[in-house]
Amino acid sequence: MKTSAACMACLTRQAEEAAKQVCDNDAAAEQLLKRVLREAAEFDLSLSPPEMAQLIHRVLRQHSACEDPYAEVKAQSAAMALSLAHRAKSLIVTADDAFEAALRFAIAGNIIDFGALPIAAAEQAPIILEQALAQPIDINMVQQLKAALSQAKRVLILADNVGETFFDKLLIEQLPPHLEVVYAVKASPVINDATVADTVDAGIAALAKVIDTGCDAPGTPLAQCSVSFKHYFDSAEVVIAKGMANYETLHDAEREIYFLTQIKCAVLAQHSPFAQGDWVIASNRSISSAISA
């Protein structure tokens, strides 16, 4: 998926928000944003939106001398997610199908995303979580994923933003006990995506082997990932990818991947069989078939 003009507008907003996080005043933030955009103007638009974001945020970190501009934002989203996850867990354990309920909340957790949505949108998170059990999703895909997991030895979960890690833990708790669970995060900070250190508060390490992709890009651009990560990517019988950036970088992968996300932007809706606002549980193979049809 190539970067469009609409993607650049979103990436510019991200850069503006990040600049405000690391600068003491508006004038300094404006100057930093100008430097970032001057370099971004020379980037190759054939890159995917996550790869463009990677380059933009590298420039921003370089010129600001701040390794993690979203550190404060991530801490806020983690605190919010922790409180909401307690409510989600109580609903999962009382649901008729705990696995399906956990999948729903894993998708609902995707709304706590300070990168793809304005910060004010996080106020919608409690409402979204309360609606999670009634939100339309593809039940056939739920059962397909459940069957695949029951036959697998290893599942690889590709993490997205920090807030989601708390809901991913709830999903991991509902996986078959025989499964080896591997949880992959970013190698270093980019936007509000989770790194190894960011999984500590969620307690992921107690339930899964935590690794990193070997790169600092949102999503999972395989050409940039480490040999170690690719071993797990190739050897896991089931791969579950969270969030839009993973969809944008892996929708055309050769192996089967199950995506859990929300369609948050019109651009992605135009490049998929889904509408903006849809909650998605789908494999790349089912998506390819739907597009072909």
C-alpha cells in the first residue's frame, strides 16, 4: 500500500503533535516541524504509510535529541488502558464465549491509539469498550481462528500501541494452554507503539515470550526485520497482527496472517473490502478473496 496525499496529512499531524511533546514553546515546535517536513518532502511516496512514518519520526527524534517523544502520551494511555482492562476482564469471564469476547476487547483496545487518532479521541474509549460485545464482527472468522489456534503449537502476536497491550494480555489468557505464545514489539520507540519495556506494566512477559521485530517502523515491514524475528514469523503456525500499520505492511504477505484492527481512516477503507469504522477480524487470504470477488 503506497502513501497518498491523505496519508501525508495524517503523518504531518503526527509530527506536529510529537514536536509539541518535546519542545518548550510553540515557536520551537514550529521550527522543528518545518525541519521535519523539509526532509519528508524528499521521501519516496512509493513507500507504505508506516515506512513513511518511520522516516519522519527518525528525523524528528534526530532533530529534537529526544529518543521517545511520545513517552508521556504512552504513560497516559497505559494508565487509561489498565483501568479499562479490569472492566473488560470481568465481562470476558462472564461471557458465553470467553475467547470471542477477548477477541472483541483486543480489537476495542485498538481505539486507545494516540498515533492514528487525535488525543481527544481517547475519551471515547470507555464507550467503545462497553459496546464491544455487541459490535458486528465476522463470527465465521472468529471460529476459523479458534480452530487454527487449537491445532497450532506456536502463535506469534504482532503488537501495536502501548494501550492495546493490556487488552492483548486478556486475549492471551484465553488462548489454548498448550500454545507457545510469542509477542513481538518494536525494537525502539516510534510514535506510541509498544517496546519491550512498555509491556512490563501489562504483565505480558508472565504469559508470553516477548521479542522485538528488529526495526523501529510502525507495523512490520519484513525486509527491515531481524533474522531472529523472521524465524518466529516463519515458524509460528498462527500469526495474529494488531492494528492498521500491521495491515498496511503485511496484507500482501505470502503466509496466512489474521488481522485484528479497526478501520480508522478513509484511505485504508479504499484499499480494503471494509468500511471506515469497521471492526476487523480477517485473514489476508479472506481479504484477497473478497477483493477479487
